[in-house]
Amino acid sequence: MSSTPLQDLWDASASQPFAPTIDKSQQFTVGFGLLFAALLFTGLFGLNNSLKNLPLYAVPASLTFGFGAVYMICAVGVYV
């Protein structure tokens, strides 16, 4: 029986375990910081509501909320 490319890749990666960019012990801090930044950006956008502030406040608010929510979900043990 011959080996497949997928099996070769699996065997080659067996000696290289996955190491996340943000350690498990830091995920709560990172998630909380991102959610707090999202709250600030959302408040600033609400106070300065205009189209010129859309890329300045609304886009960073949505990105920080999205990543912060995922980090917070992972930090408390609910895996997505």
C-alpha cells in the first residue's frame, strides 16, 4: 500500500505540535482588552456620528468586538 500526500504531511507534522500565538493563560486578558476597546470605539462613534468617522471608529469597533468575543469565548472554555 502506497503512502498518500496527505498521510506524508500528517506524519511530517507529528513532530511539530501546534503553539498558539496568544497563550491560553493570556486569552482572557486579550479578550477583555479588545472588548473594552470596542466599547470605547462604539461610544466615540455614537458621539461623533457621521460618515467621515465610519472608518475611524466603526470599523475598528467591529473588528475589536469580533476578535475580542472569540478570545473571550475561548478563554472561558467554550470552544468555537
